[in-house]
Amino acid sequence: MNRNVKKEDRCLRVGVLGCGIINQAAHLIGCTKARNIHLQAVCDVAEDLLGKMAAMYEPDSVYTEYEKMLADPQVEAVIIGVGDQFHVPCAKMAAEAGKHIFLEKPMGVSIEECEELKSLVESKGLMLQVGHMKRYDAGLQYAKQFKEQKMGEITTYKGWYCDSVGRYTLTDNVMPVLYSSESMRKPAGNPKAVLDHYYLLGHGSHLFDTALFFMGEIDRVSARYVHRGGMHSWLIDCDFACGAIGALDLTVAIAQQWHEGCEIYGTGGTVFAKTYNPWEFRSSVVECYDRETDLCTTPAAYDGHFYRRELEGFADSILNHAPCTGATADDGIQVMRALIATYRSVQEAGAWVSLKDTAGGL
Ligand SMILES: NC(=O)c1ccc[n+]([C@@H]2O[C@H](COP(=O)([O-])OP(=O)(O)OC[C@H]3O[C@@H](n4cnc5c(N)ncnc54)[C@H](O)[C@@H]3O)[C@@H](O)[C@H]2O)c1
């Protein structure tokens, strides 16, 4: 049987670490469809899960030991889709083995470990991209370009990321059937034991990365948090280094449809973006108002497979020796600092916390 997928002559040979949810639902199929990636190897300690994924995606090699996949000279880069606490240790091992790294978000669980990873990767001359896939949302990419070319000085950024109480009804419908195994390796303890940490890392990382993508560095934040009846809500004021002010809303979960997006006000125009649940694979619907022409544009942005697109971007950068087009290690660290600053600000009754003064982890 042949696969109906067109590949470029030179594809990046990738080894995928982990056969859990993200790799089953996004990266294994993303590698298969990507124009410039060859699925060289897959690794998981759970042999049954590995066998299932190998049968579906047909890598050249399979490994139950990560060290062995890293020793495979055919593997040029790894995609790391394992529990958050394993991100940095697994990425460091890849860097030591001379492999480029695509690392799921959040970059890690503490600022110090992320900084160590950044230094190691730089010292080896390798590429590291963090899996903030919204940077490859074609609607948001258009809006970013519009902002840079047309919007003049920016005064205000508003961002919201509100998970929906109905999200599992939706995702069960649109995601592939997911497999699990008794043998899967999970970080020690229950990551959901402290829900505000868990939601900040899992969801807050997307909210902050989108803000960084549009606005650049955040100087400081002031956050308030409330939880009632299973709902967790953060309202976060922030100052951007560019001089704009921001207001961010992270809520898990609201009693309506998935509610995510942003608005940006500038002297030359305005952007409004509505973003969908990622598993719908739909680009954000974006409205860009241009003051000069008095017209509003909305790109069609047909290709909503931002998980495939981020892998293609990663491979393009490596194959063409070009700068990273996704979230860099610096972006991943900024997100970590913003999350920790938010957490600290809540503890200090909404005090302003500078990102440069943050340390430690969640
Ligand atoms: N970008 C997104 O939209 C998005 C969505 C979901 C999850 N994620 C991220 O993806 C990451 C993985 O989440 P998940 O839910 O897929 O995890 P998971 O726990 O379901 O799967 C991880 C798999 O990796 C394997 N594994 C772990 N360490 C290993 C090792 N050293 N050697 C071999 N196998 C190993 C485990 O056995 C397991 O099968 C998380 O960091 C999460 O935040 C991102």
C-alpha cells in the first residue's frame, strides 16, 4: 500500500519520544503528513503502546529505551512528548547526544532547569523549539504581520483562554481513539494534586505565549485568582516592554463553548481574533481593521493543522540553517517566568511582580 503524502527530497529524520496523548493525536500523524519530515524512530517504555503506534505509523525503528534511540545515528532530531517534569531531563539527554529538539510545552517546570537547557543547547549549536503551536495558527500569523506592518503604536493587548465545561464532549468527537497502557511512564505523584499549578502550566502557558508572540517581552504582572465550584479563574494585568498595557483572562472551565482569543489596539488599526479548540484544527478567525483604508480584512487561513505546521517549521529551520520560526528557548523561559510571576502575585494579594525577579518553579 502507498501513502498519499507528498514528501520533499530532503526530509528531517525524526525520532519521537512518547506514545501518549499528544504524540498520538498530533505529532505522529503530524510527522507522517509533514512535507519535510521522515518518521525515523519511535520510543516508549510501554511496549504494547509502542507496538500499536509502530503498526499505525511505520517508523524505520522502534525503541523501548530512549538512550538507544538517541544513539541511533539516523535520528537527526527528537520530538519530546512526555510529562512536563521529564521535559528538561529528556531534552538535555538529546542535546548531549547531538540531536535537535522539539520540546512540548511548557518548556519545563522551573526557570533554572530551562536556563540550563538553553545554555547546553546553545553550546552544542543545536536547535530547540518549544511546542507552542499557536504560533503556527495561520489566522494569528496573518494578524501578527498586520500588526507589524499597519498598526503603528500599540496601546493595548487583551487575551483570554477559557476552557469549556463541554470540552471533553467536543474532543472525544474530533480526536482519534486514544490508546493508553498500564506501562506508561508518568512523573511521580499526581500532577493534578495542585490544580492551580496544573492549569497554569497546561493552559496558562498558551495564554502567555500568544501574548509574547504578538507583543514581545512582558515586564511585570499583577494577578488575582478565585476558585469556586470547580472553576478556577485568573485575571492578570501586565505591562509589556514595548510600553503597551495588557489584561489576560485564564479560566478553567466556563459554562459555554471554548472561549479563546485576543484583541490588540494600535494607532493604525485593531485586531480581533477568535481561536478554536485546537483539536478542531481550525485557524483563528481574525478581523484586522486598517485605519488608513477604513477596511477590515479576514484571511481564509484554510490550513488549520498548526501541529503539522509547527513540525514543518522546525524541520525547515534545521534543514535550511535558518532561525527558529516558533517559540525559542528564550520564549519558553519567558513563559515560565510569567507563570511564576502570576503565581507569586496571587500569593502577594495582586502585587506587581517583575519577571526578571522570578526564580524557582511550579
Ligand atoms: N501543545 C498542546 O496542545 C498539548 C496538548 C496536550 C499535551 N501537551 C503536552 O504534551 C506533553 C505530553 O503529554 P501527554 O498527555 O501526551 O503525556 P502522556 O503521559 O500521556 O504520554 C507520555 C508517554 O511518554 C512515555 N515516556 C515518558 N518518559 C519516557 C522515557 N524516558 N522513555 C520512553 N518513554 C517515555 C510514557 O510511557 C507515555 O506513554 C505534556 O508536556 C503536555 O503538556 C501539549
